[in-house]
Amino acid sequence: MANFKGHALPGSFFLIVGLWWSVKHPLKYFYQKEKSNQLTHHYQRLEIIEAAIRTLFSVIGILAEQFVPDGPHLHLYHEDHWVKLMNWQHSTMYLFFAVSGIVDMLTYLITHVPLGLDRLVMALAAFNEGFLFYYHVHNRPPLDQHIHSLLLCAVFGGALGLAVEVVLRDNIVLELFRTSLLLLQGTWFWQIGFVLFPPFGGPEWDQNNHDNIMFVTMCFCWHYLAALCIVAASYSLVYCFLTQVKRREDREVIGIQKLRSDHTYRKALLSGSDEE
Amino acid sequence: MANFKGHALPGSFFLIVGLWWSVKHPLKYFYQKEKSNQLTHHYQRLEIIEAAIRTLFSVIGILAEQFVPDGPHLHLYHEDHWVKLMNWQHSTMYLFFAVSGIVDMLTYLITHVPLGLDRLVMALAAFNEGFLFYYHVHNRPPLDQHIHSLLLCAVFGGALGLAVEVVLRDNIVLELFRTSLLLLQGTWFWQIGFVLFPPFGGPEWDQNNHDNIMFVTMCFCWHYLAALCIVAASYSLVYCFLTQVKRREDREVIGIQKLRSDHTYRKALLSGSDEE
Amino acid sequence: MANFKGHALPGSFFLIVGLWWSVKHPLKYFYQKEKSNQLTHHYQRLEIIEAAIRTLFSVIGILAEQFVPDGPHLHLYHEDHWVKLMNWQHSTMYLFFAVSGIVDMLTYLITHVPLGLDRLVMALAAFNEGFLFYYHVHNRPPLDQHIHSLLLCAVFGGALGLAVEVVLRDNIVLELFRTSLLLLQGTWFWQIGFVLFPPFGGPEWDQNNHDNIMFVTMCFCWHYLAALCIVAASYSLVYCFLTQVKRREDREVIGIQKLRSDHTYRKALLSGSDEE
Amino acid sequence: MANFKGHALPGSFFLIVGLWWSVKHPLKYFYQKEKSNQLTHHYQRLEIIEAAIRTLFSVIGILAEQFVPDGPHLHLYHEDHWVKLMNWQHSTMYLFFAVSGIVDMLTYLITHVPLGLDRLVMALAAFNEGFLFYYHVHNRPPLDQHIHSLLLCAVFGGALGLAVEVVLRDNIVLELFRTSLLLLQGTWFWQIGFVLFPPFGGPEWDQNNHDNIMFVTMCFCWHYLAALCIVAASYSLVYCFLTQVKRREDREVIGIQKLRSDHTYRKALLSGSDEE
């Protein structure tokens, strides 16, 4: 889908998941600190729902790539040439993410699936995305090639982080790192769309201008900085929210205790007068 | 052995070992969970037999490479030129796998061989295979070079996983990862055979067509997905099999206990009537 | 800032931080060994001050890059071309170091920021510097390109070390390694200045002479050796200083105890005479 | 020193150290297993002597490179060109190994030097060797370049293994791995000498023949196999030797006990007769 929408759609998808992760992981971290076991059950249900939604979106992605008007409609080889290999490659990427979603669900649903497998398959899905992209962008104009290859930094960085998480599970630093790279991927897809297919009909970018390549490289760093800021903001908001919730609960508990102690006091008075 | 058989044979070998591993590792994992120490002895014998078979196959591979009609017959240098270097390189690959098999046997047979050495030597054998392949495929047509270099992903990935296993031994996730890469290698060897030497006399693939290269890249991902599915299926089958075996054993135990308790009951009745 | 000062300034900055670290880390290490908890508070204040200074310097760097006479003055795009992208890229590098400084401060000031995040962001700042440099030096004469790319060894090596520190925090060997690489970066910036922009008006270096490139490579090794020597010297000096301080304290303690015991002795004598 | 001796000398040096390590590490491993603390002192002295010898050899290497008849005699720059940069680069390599030797000595002599620093500096020395070699072999004929670049596998592999040892100290598998790579380096230096400077006046190798390059690649694998065999043989010999020593000691202990018990018996008899 070599147009603006074809980049905005996966970008939005990655952005939404990234934003959700930037809320989910701090939440889990703060609850784990307080060792509230009662929430583990709710948390697992949350993970299963998230994995199901990710699987669903991936399947929608596959169907979209196959059945858009100019898609391959599941035809792979026709009259001595391959049909719409680009769409097939995108379908393959989505397929791996769907498998990753299914394995995530299974890890939480079935107890005999070993922990860490979900992270391994997610790492493989990310690696696979990068692998296909790497061969995807050969033989293109310099700027196009460069702007896509920058994406590989985010993708392979994420795959590496996920592979480490197989061994170091539930490490908040690694989780925030992964979240920031996912957000970067999301915003960068939008950026690619804006650069290669200007949606508002602006002038096209000169594909061979070295200054453009230098700006795009720097712009990638800014995107990452923005991603880090989003993660930091989410983390702070979750912390403030949890602190407020706790304070209110404490106040209510104190209120109830006060009511109770008043009651006890009156009772004691009454029984005291009775005894008199 | 630049023909279909020359790729199908190692492919089958890797496939068989991969399938066996996809059964062995889940079995070990479930038994370890139940901490049944009595099975450790049987398991070690199994490992020794596997290593012996692997060594045997590697030796057969060396002999085949050397003594096929157009092989070098152990001649290395003859009349100012090297004799059949391809066959010699394949022999070298098999030699490392043979050494790895021997070290595996020794690790289980002799107690003073440090654990982890078997994984290190296996990682070296895999690295060696990739290393030779890397220099093997220079100066070939693009498709031939690409389809072989994809193999390197599986080989070096496996070597890396094995190197991590030196430190993190008996980690089921790493073992399943290694198994899936071995299966990938097996099926990919077959794929190479089908692409480069069509066995059923179909038309040859255009070696310089970029679309062919793109399809082959994507096809590699599908092969890996298939390998992951095989591993998942094996894992589930082993689990179901073990659960059923356990249930039957439990039933038998209950049956025996019932028989015994009936017997005791009757005895109690009899002795009761005696006492009367 | 493609002149001598433009390389001497960041070089001096890195050198100063490196020298400070070569004192700070041994100090922390020796205090941790003695488990003197009372110093933890002072140490944290020190870390916060250091991070604040680092942030300040980075902000000064950004302002300098933007508002030097031939700087971009915050203009990015003007009349169909990018304005002073070099300065913008340097600003971006400083920006990441400023963010790293802020995260360092937050980690020590706010208890709910997870440990390790400071190291991750510092690793990202280093990686970002290397990343921008990598694309920075394309299309330059061989010696210029080579002398800058050597810098990447120090930068990426430092980023890798910092990434390992996320998991292995407070490992003195990793900290000294990072310190030595920072010193190397500092001295190498000076070296680049001397080679590319001879400050004393000497003859220019031949950019295409292979011997020059070979010498520069070797010179880089010497710089690292010098950096290792500086770290070793600092480490020894800190050790000697702490040993002397301890000895003096011990002597004073002994002195006080002696005074006290003298006093007690006299008192005892007096009270003895009283009793008499 | 671009001649046969110039490759045979460092090769012999690496071989000797490798052979010594292949004895030292198994010895340490078996003694650690028996937890004989009394030997720790002897072992530390051994390490210090080894490090001293390594330092000495490195210094001799530096002096040889500088003061051979066609050496630079400590002149670096003379009449607008660099003097004998090859020799200077080799001196630099030796210098790092000398520093590594000194740090090894210090680690065992002075208690406040942190453990792991010796491995880090040794890893840096190995990395430095590879780093200089990498830029060393540019602009040479293909075979020359290839045969030297194969060396880099052994050098960087060793540096990586040593870097892991910083964290995982005293891991026998890593130590044997490092030993095998050192032996490989030793034998490969000899091989380079034989290929590039045939000592017995044979015909020169065709530098551009692809078959030669393929053979050399395979030959490198054989060298590594030989190195693995040497390590395995050393390990077994050390084990057999220690077992025999132990058996003899046990026999002597039994003999002494027998003598003693005989003596006691006779004494008992005598005292018995006395008592009679």
C-alpha cells in the first residue's frame, strides 16, 4: 500500500498499542511493588483481552492487504509472474503479529505453556518485520531507502529488547524501552507517509538531496525524544492517579473507622450508664 | 553435491533431528517439573543414544561426500590444483557435527567433563557451518547467493541460541527456539533443492529476477512459521500424551487401592464375624 | 562548528566529566565496601549536583550551537533549503545529553522512578550521538571520515557498557570501562581538532595519504592507553587518600581515647585519694 | 616484520601461552572442585609468575620490533613521512598485552584492585589487536587480506569471551573456549607464514586464485579442530595425572595408617604382655 493511508494505518496501530503499553506497564509495576495479589487475576484478564485485540487487528490487516481493490485476492502466482508481492509481504508481517498475539493469549490461559515463550515469539515477530523490510527497500531512491531503513533501528532495537525480556521478565526498564520504541515506530510511519506521499498536495521532496537525508536522520532522533516524553508523561500520570486513588481509599477507611469508633464510644457510654 | 539429492539429504537429516528434539525437549521439561528423579537415568541414556546416532550420521555424511563417484576420494591436492573443494568443505561441516556428537556423549558418560561444554561445541559446529557457507556462496548468481545466505540466518541464530545455553542450561524457551531453527534449516534445504534444481523437470527459475528474490525472502518467513507450528504441535501432543498416561496410572492406582480396600473390608467383616 | 574550537570545547567537556567520574566511581566503590550507610545521603546529593551541571552544560551547548554568529538562530527551513543542519544535529546531540541529565536527577530525587532508567537514557544519549555521527561523516575526504569514525568505537562501546549497566548496576569494572571510554572521547576530540584544523598554523595533513590513516588508527590506541592510565592513577590516588584519612581518624580516635583514659585514671586517682 | 620469522615468533608465543592455559585451567577447575583452600595461595603465585612472564615477553616484542636492523629505532616521524608504521603498530599491540600482564599481576598482588579488571584489560588488549589488524590489511592482494582477516575471527571471538568472563569469572567452559582460540591464533600465525612466505623455497601461492581462498577458509576450520583436540587432550592428561597422584597419596596414607595400626597393635600386645 504505497500511499499515505498505507503508512498512516499501521502507524496508528503501533501508536495505539504503544500508548496502551505506556499505561499498562507502569500500572503493573506499581501494583507489583505493593504486592497486591488480588489484582493478579484482573491483570491476567487484561493481558488476554489485549492479546485478543492485537490478534484481531493483525487479522484485519491481513484481510485488508489481500482484499483491497488492487490487492492480490489470495492469488500468489499468475501467468508466469508473482502477484502483488508487496501486499503478500505485508500480510506475512501481520501474520507473525497475529501468531504472537495467539501465543500471548495461550501463555496466560494455559498453565503448561512456559513463561518467556510469549516474549520470544513477539521478538521473532519484530525481527521478522525488520527482516522483510530490510530486503523490501532495495532498489529504491536514496531518501525512500534511508527513511525506511531508519525504521529498522526501532524494529531491531525492539526485537533485541524483547529477546532480553525472555530471560529478564517483568523488568520495568526493558518494558518502558520497548514501549518507547513502539511509539517511535508509530510516529515514524506517519512521518514516512508525510515525506513520501505529502497528503496536502505540497511539493515532493527531492529524493537525492543529501540535506534531506540529513534532516530526516535528525528528525528520527526528535521522534524518539517525543516517544520518551510520552512514556514519561504516562508514567507520571499513572503514578499520580494511583496515589490519589489510594489517598481517597485511606480517607474512606479512616472515615469508616471514625464512624465505628464513634459508635463504640456511644455504646460504651450507654453501657457505662447502664452499669451505673 | 550441487543437485537436488545433495540438498534433500542434509535437509532430511536436519528435519529428523529437529522433529526428535521437538519431542525430546517438551518431554524433559514436563518430567523435570514433576521432579521424578528416577527418570534422569533413562533420560541420560536417551541423550547418549541420540548423540551416537548424530555422530554416526555425520560420519556417513563425510564418507558419502568423499567417496561418491565424482568425489575427491580423500585426495586434496593434485597436479597443481585443489581437488573438489566443495566436497571437502561439506566434509568439514560434517566433521564438526561429528565432534559435537562425541562431546555430547562424553558429557553424559564421563562425570568430570564440565556441563555446558556440549552446548559450546554444538554452537561452534553451527557457527562453523555458517562460516563455511558464508564464503561458499560468493561469486554465484543473485538468487543462488540469496537463497543460501537466508540459510545463514537460521544457522547463526541457532549458534547464538546455543551459546546462550552454555550459561542458561535447560531453559525450555531457548531449547524450543533452537529446535524451530533446526526445523527451518531442514525445510529450507529442501526448498533450495526445489528452487535451484527442480526435480520434476519444471522450467528453471530466473536467477536475476528481483521478484523471485522477494518471493524467496517471504517464503523463508513462511517456512519459519511452519517450523513454529510443528514445534507447537509436538509440544501439545507430548503434553496430552503425558496427561493421558498419568490419568491411566492414577486410575490403575485407584483400582488397586479399591481392590485392596475391598479386601480389607471383607477381612474386617470376617474378623468381625469371628469376633462375634 | 567545523574549526579547532568546535572540537576542543566538547572534548574539554567530555574530559572534565571523565576525570570527575574517574574520582567518583572509585570513591563510591571504597565507601560501599566499608558499608558506611551514613555517606549514602551525601553521595546522592553529589549525583544530583553532577547531573544538574551536566544538564546545564548541555543547555549551554545547545544555545551556543544555535546562537553563534553563523548559527541557525532556531531557523530550520528557509527559502527551500535547510538552515545549518550541522548545528541542528549538534544541538540534537546536546539535547539528548540534557534529557539524560534530567532523568539522572529524577532517579535520585523521586523514589518511584525505577533504578536503571538513568543508565538506559544515558545509553540512548550515547547511542544517539554515535547514530548522528555515523550519518554525519558521509561524503567527506578519507582521513576526515576515518578520524571521525574512530570516535564511533568509543561512543558505541560506551553505549553498550551503559546498556549492560542497566542490569548490572554498581559494577565497578563496568563503571571504570565507561569512564575510560569517556576520557578517550575527550582526548580524541582534541586530536581531531589538531589534525583537521592545526591551531598553530602548521601544514595541513594530506587527507588521502594511507600512512596518515594508519598513524591515526594507531594514535587512537595510544589515546586509549593514556585514558586507561589516567583512570588507574585516579583510582590509586583515591585509595591512598582514603587510607590516609582513615589512619588520621584512627589516630585521633586513639588520641581521644587516650585523653579520656588519662582523665579517668586521674579521676580514679583523685577519688582513690578521696577514699583514702 | 613481513617475513616467515615475523609470523612464526608471535605464533610460537601464542602457542606456548595457549598450551600453558590448556594445563592451568583444568588444574584450577579440578582443585576448585575439591575445595582445597591450601592450594589457593600457590595458585595465586602461579598466576603472578605467568603474568610477569607475559609482560616480559611483550616488552621483548616491543624492543625487537623497534630495534631490529630495519626497525624504526623509536623514530616516529622523519622528513615529512612516518617511519616504519608497521613496526609501530606491532609495538602498540605488544604494549597492550604488556599492560594486560601488569594489570593481571596487580589484581593478584593488591587486594583493593577489583576482580574482573584483569579480564577487561585482557579483552581490551585482544580487541585492540583485532582493531589494528582490521585496518592493517587494507589494500593488499585478496589471499593476503583473507588469510589475515580470518585471524580476526579468533581475535574478536577471544575478546568477546573475555568480556563475558568479566561477569562470569572462573567458568571453565569459557576458559577452555578462550584457550582454544588462543591456540588457533598460534597455529594460524604459523600457517600465514607458510602460505605467504614459503620457508622452504616452494612456489608462491597465487594470490588471486579463488580456490586458494576457499582452501584457506577450510584450513582455518581444521586448525580450530586441532586446537580443540589439543585442549581436550590436555584436559584428559591433567585429569589422569591428578587421579594417579591422588591414588598414590591414598595408598601412602593407607600404608602409613597400616604401619601405625601395626605399631599400635604391637604396642598393645606388648603392653598386654606387660600387664600380664
